[in-house]
Amino acid sequence: MVTTSTKPTHPHPITELCDEGARLYTSALSAGRIARAEIEPAPCLVEFALLHPDPDDANWLRPVPPSAILAQRLHPIEREIRDRRKLTIELTDVFEPFMNISSQPSVATHAITVLEGLASINATLDAATAACKDEILTIQPGGVRGGDMLSQSLARVREPLDRGVRMRTLYQHTVRHGPGVFAYLEQLDPRQIQVRTLEQLIDRMIIFDRSTAVIPARRDRQVALELRHPGLVEYLVSVFDQFWQQATPLREETPYSPAHNGITGVQRTIAKLLIDGHVDEAIARRLGMNVRTCRAHIAKIAAALGSGSRAQLGYLIAQSGVLEKDAGSVRE
């Protein structure tokens, strides 16, 4: 129930929405948005994700329709209905008065949703995973996976795979250098999940049933975008499919051409990125390796070409022929 106190008290549970929060949420639903400065008396509105950042203007917040709030909150309760029936009734009582206030359809409001903080991002991913019926597509850049990261992933995907959801995942070649991903796949049904690797990938991306996509909006991954616009999601699916066609199944060897002048395939890729002007940190990030490993490869390239300086190295790479399309066949 909504509290009757005239002075908002924080923190409080969502089932006891304060008067100020109720007033401001009503105002936001009626107007379609509300200024960030106005909600300072009711931090609960952001805490409970009743408002989300306006993707067009950081000074404004948009209301999440009460129907969407209810759906998100009620989903886990349905799985524990015996123990959580009381909370279901309380949530319905809180949001029922707001159901007919929203000034715009929920589909339009949720074409792009800004997710702030890992808790909000993970809650969205968990809800989308639980609701997924057919297929999950994921791009997971980076190097060798640690046990904790893979355990979290296993816990998230096992249930939908058991329900018959199919999954395709793209990693970078560097995951092949550790046992983690191979051990992870041994615990899953190979008929339901396919994994391929590619040398370079775009940033992380997860697509559910070709209708919802979640992508990072900031490099530290503390902010993400939930995309439901059909055109945007269709475009991201086509990007994934292009990467998938170029990628190598995990159980097959990567198609690097033979070493040329003592320079391996991955080192030729690093050489190409050096010529394109990328710094060590950017190269390491694009290839899913740490900076220390990247610099070790650069040192080997320099030694193979007889370079005494970074400036000379770029010239020698360009003159050596190692970046030619079929470097392995170039005569030494």
C-alpha cells in the first residue's frame, strides 16, 4: 500500500511507496518524462527502476510503465508462488492505481532503455533469459575465461538450454589458450549450443529471440542499452551472422596461414594494427589478450625484422611483405 505520511522516508520497500514517490511517478507518467532534479526527494524511483534515463537527454528521466514494472517483478514470484503469494498481491496493489495514467505506449517507451549499474543490467539479462523461447545469440570478446565468470554464465544458460532454447556464442581465438571454455561446454548439451571463435570482435552483445538485444553503453560496462526496436535488433542480428560465417568452430584449428620470416598469424594481425596506428592497449583489447602478452608479440616482431625502434618497426613491417594476403607463400 502507498504510505500516508506527508514526509517521505528512505529507504523503504517498493510495497510501501512514499507519498513523494507516488506523486512524482504519477507526474512522470502523465507528462511522459520528468527532470532529474525534481526526483531528489524520492530516490526510491530510481532505486526501484520506476524511472530510467532518457537516451536523448541526460537531464531527464522517463517513467517505466506500471505494466512493465509488474511483469518484471512478478516473473520470479511466479516460480515461487507458494512462498511469495503475499508479495504478488502487495505489488499489484501498489501499481494498479497508475495503470491508466501513462501518456505513451510502453512499446515506444521501451524501444531503447538505459540500464544503469550491474544490478539493473543483470536483472534485465536474467528476465530476458527466463522469457527466451527459441534462440540466444552472444558475442563475448576477451581472452581466457576464469572459473567464476564461467560459473555465472553456466548458471544463467543451463535452464533455457534445458527448455530447448538454442544458443550460438562467438568468442575470440584467445579463449583457446585456456581450458575454461572447453570444460564449460562439456557440462552443456552440444545439440543446443554452438561456439565459434574469431580473431577480432566488436564489443559484447546478447540477442534474445531476435527481438531484444543488450549492448554496453560505456567501456566500464556499468551502463548498458536494452534495445527492442525491430530495425535495430534486426541490424545487430545481421552483424552477428556475418561474424558467425567468418568464425571457426571451437573444435577446429584456427585458419592462420604459415609463419613468414618467423612471424606468426596473430603477430601479423598485431603488425597490421600497429601500421593502422593503434596503441598497445587498444591492440590487446581488440585481440582479447592482456597488454603484457601483446607487447611480448611486438618484441618478437621487432626481433624478426631487425628493428631497433618503434618508428623503424612500422617502416620495416610495411617493407617486409608480411602483411600481404598470402604471406606464407612470399619467397624469402
